[in-house]
Amino acid sequence: MSSFDNQRAGEGRLTEPAPASPPPRQRELWTFRDLLLFLAFAAFSVFFSGLLVSSVYLQVHRAMGWRLPPPGFENSAFLLIALQLTAHALLLGYIYFLIHVEYRRPFWDALSWRRPSFAKALAYILGGFLLAVLVEFAPQFLPDKTTFPLQQFFATPEAAYATGAFAVFIAPFMEELIFRGVLFTFFERFGGLTFAVILTALLFAALHMGEYRGAWNHLLLILVVGLVFSLARGWSGSLAPSVILHSAYNLLMILGLYISSDHFRTLPGLGFN
């Protein structure tokens, strides 16, 4: 066969495709180093937010010519809300940077957020309402105090409205993002599902110790509520149920307080978080 025929025969044969190269391996997310950095940044965000809010308030205080000294955070609901909003914003930015920028992962997928169906979302809302009713009428087991620091958030109707809006629209998402989103994922990976459920519930109750200082029955109920949120996260494998439960729980607590306090003019015992 001539060289020309050999060339034509070669052109007629199908060439095998080159083997596809494996996709680049993604970096491992939620490492122990990530947990330490997250905790360090959380502490920094609280410290920095306190400095920032205090500085802004002092500048406004001087510009307005107010004669009274500015109240400390422990005496002002608005300053405490501003502090928490600032710290939450910093933490949210850090979590987004860690997931989307540093690790190049989809933000919601990395946090195990799965959108529930309408029927399931409604069931979670009703579950949050039922939990609020059970907490409201739960028997008293421990010595309790009639006054505690959280009541300062309702010192005036204006502060109560601001606190109510924060408790329904901001706190549930951010607290669940931190506890049942980031920390739950860390703890489940390092210690298993049961470890994650118990530890996030304990840490959630610990977060509210300052607000309910000495009110042991309230703290016990907060622990139970946090355990329900953590169980919902562990059972569903998604962050969405605990966020919806938390929002519905706080909403009914705020509505109950609004009605029972004559539109926030009087102050009964508080049980929401």
C-alpha cells in the first residue's frame, strides 16, 4: 500500500478522545482552623461594635449639645440593639467571605439551607406558635426573679417596638445562622449529630444568660427552646426549619406581650428570646 493510501486509512479511523482531567479538588470547608478563626472574629466583632457604636453616639451626643451624660449599653435598649446589629452585620460579612470568597462555595448550600415546601413552612410556623404557648404556660420549677436585665428593652413603648422588630426579623435569622448554621456544622462534623444538638442548645442558652440573669426558670425554658431548634435542624438536615420556628416563636411572644401590656405600657414577665 502506498504512503498515500496509508494516510487515507489513518484519516478514516476514529481517534480516541483524550481522557478528561478530574475536576480540581475543592478545599475542605469547616475545618478546626475555620472554627477558631470564626470564634476569634465573633469576639472581635462584639468588641469593635461596642467601640464603634459608643464613638458614634458620643459624636451625636456632642453635636446635639445634650447636657446629660450618655447612658451605658446596660441602660439603653437602642444602644444595645445598635450594638447587636453592628456585630451581626460584621459576622454575616465574615461568614459570606469565608464561604463564597475564600472557599468559592454556594453560600446557602454550605450552610445546609434547603427551602421548605409551603406546607412544611406552615407546619414550622404553627410549631413555633405551639412552642410559645407551651413556654408561656410552663410550670415553674426553680426559684425565679420578677425582674431581670431583658426588661430594660421594654422600658418605653418606643424601645419595645424596636426590640420587637429586632426579635422577629433580625435575631432569629442571625442566631440560627450562627448556632444552627455555622456552629452546628462544625460540631456535627467533629462530634456527631447528638453532640451538635446538645452543645448548640447549651450555647444558645448561655448567650441569653446576661438578659435573664438570676431568672432561672426563664433560662431553663430558653434551654428547652434552643433544644427544639437544634433538634429541628438535626432532624431535617436544613437550617430553614429552625429559622422559621424561631421567628414564629418570637412573633407570638411579642404579640402576647403587646396585648397583655396594654400596647407595651406595662411590663409582665418576659419569656421570648
